[in-house]
Amino acid sequence: MTRRSAGTIALAATAIVLLALTLRIAVASLSPLLDAIGRDFALPTAVVGLIGMAPPVAFALSGMVTPAIERRVGLERTVLIAAIVAAAMLAARAAAGNALTLLAATAGVFAAVGVANVLIPTVVKKYFPERIGLMTTVYSTTMAVATFTPPLVAVPLAGAVGWRGSFVVWAVVAVAAVLPWVALSLRARASRIDAVDEPRTAVLSRLVRVPQTWALVVTFAVNSSVAYGMFAWLPPLLIDVAGVEAAEAGGLLALFSFMGLPVSLLVPLLVARLGRTTPFYVVAVVTGVVGVTGLLVAPGAATVLWVVLIGIPPLLFPLTLVLFGLRTRQHETTVALSGFVQSVGYAIAALMPLALGLTHEITGGWTTGLIVLGAVIACAAPAGIIMARSESVEDAWERRTGRTW
């Protein structure tokens, strides 16, 4: 294992934190400003719908291509390119003159974010092999903070400097994230610490034959399905079934988002320290199912409690991130596993907002959609049983096949 200087470690930590800020700011800073943007140029419903679907779709596509790009370009340089593209596309949002250019810039942002999403767990494993849990806590917590902060400040900021000025502010944050990645990339190139063995095409074909890979796909898909489904439909759902006012429904959505902060603080550290995953799966499934059941049978009795409980299953997100590092032995396996899991998981998650909307349209209520949501959360239970075995995916493949990875 290459020993790195304290300066390189500090630089890597700074680069990871600033990029984590950019990743979630890019996603969370647009929707609060759609009304303000719509006063300057028309935003057709179809375009708004495409913008809403863009994150999981772009993340899924990025997950497919990122491992191949990383093998050819190198880890740090690939992340640097993604950071530059994200900053440029955030700036392009500010200059958008119509709905199509806004959509194109947004798609570019999410494509870059998707690439970085795949590679950050690999960066953590590379630079902090003995502190995977700690660094995963740091960057997943940063992402959680950056998820609920833009919705709180975007509208007041736009009121002060305009919606274009608001986007410029977020673009400046993204530019700041580029700078440490330039330095890290130059250091990696100079010391050749980003060099990896010639990639083997068999890695992905082996991954798909390991149960742990599919358990992580299900885990990630459940988390993302709950998150994107609730971001899309929780306020109108609560207005209809619990009788809350629109302002209160918005506050409850913020509460749902906020639940990502404490779980991001605790889960990676506890997983790394305990070496066990089963308790986290149990908590995620039980709380999620109870929360959905509460909204089905007594939505107005304890609405805040039901929202808090449904906000707990997204603990599966930091859990999956830390397992990318803890359940792999080699660099190329981490990249391939992260790319495959996020690609398939986001593709599945993109269906949840659609499923909730369609079932509501067909039935005129939310009962069927909530049952679907509860069933999806329950799917994490068998995944938890598989992930209870504390072994790497390489070890699992070798045990099953009797051959060396």
C-alpha cells in the first residue's frame, strides 16, 4: 500500500468535501426556482417532468460508462473532468434563455454528478483505506447538508440577486471544488499513484454472478426509490390523506430530507466499527413499513411521526456507500461495483415517482401507491440477509467458484 504524505491526505479530504457539496447542490438548487424561471420564459409541463426524471436517469447512464472512462483516463483525472463539467453546466443554467437550454444544462450537470457519484467511494478507499467509515461519514453528511440547504436559501437568494444570480452562486461553489482536484490530479500524475493494473474485462462478468452485488443493487434501489418517490409526491400525498395545509406539507418534506443528516453521521462509522450490517437493514425495513402503514391506517393521527419513520430507510444510502469500500479488495472492483450498483439502482428508482403518479391517476387515491412503496421497502429484508455475510465480493466469487479472482 502506497504511503501518502499528510499534505496529500489533507488535499484529498478537502477535494472530497467540496465535491460532495457540489453533487447535492447541483441536484437540489433547481426545483425551488422553477416558478421564478417560469416568469422569464415558458417552462412546459413536459420539460419540468423531464427535469424531474433527469437525476436518476442520468445517474444510471453515468454508472454504465464511468468504469470504462476511469480505466482509460485515471481516477483523479476523471473526477476532475466531472467537476469541471459540473461547474460549467451550473454556469450554463444561469445563462439559459429557454426551456430547452435549461434542460440541456441540467442534463449535463446530472451526467457529471453521476460520474462523481460512482468514483467518490473509490477515492475514499484509495486515500483513506484505514478510515473508510470516517470519510464516508464526512462526505455523506456533507451531501445531506447540501441536500436540504439550497431549498431553504434558493428562493430568498433569488429574491436578492435573481434566479440567474442564485445559479451563479452555486456555480462559484462548484468552481471552488475544481481547484483541489486539479492539485490532486497533478500530484497523482507526478507520483504515478493513480496507476492501476491493466483492467480485466472479466470483472463485471464476475460481479454479476455474486449475490452480494445484487443485494447491494436492491439496497441502493430501495433507498433511491423512497427518496425520489417522496421528493416527487410527499407534499400532495400528505395534503390529500392527512389533510395538512400546503405550507405544512412543504415543511414535512424538509423534515423527510433532514433525516438524511443524522443517518449519514452515524451509519458509516457504526458499520465500520461493528462490522455488521443486519441491524441497519432491520431498522430501515421496520421503520419504513411502520411509517407507510401509519399513513395508510391513521394518516392524521401522527403525521410527523410517519414522515420521520419513512425518512429513516434512506440510511441505506450511506450504508451502501461504505460497503463499496468495505466489501471489495481491489481498486478496479470498487469502481466496477459502484458503477454497476448505482447504474441499475438508479434505473429502478426512476420508476417509483412514475408508479406513484400513475396509481394515483388510475385510482384517484394514494392507497395503492403507498402499498407499492411499502412492498419496495420490504425488499431490503432479503438483501440484508445476504449482506450479513462479512466477506468481499472477490472472496464470495472465489468461494463459489473455487477459482482465484
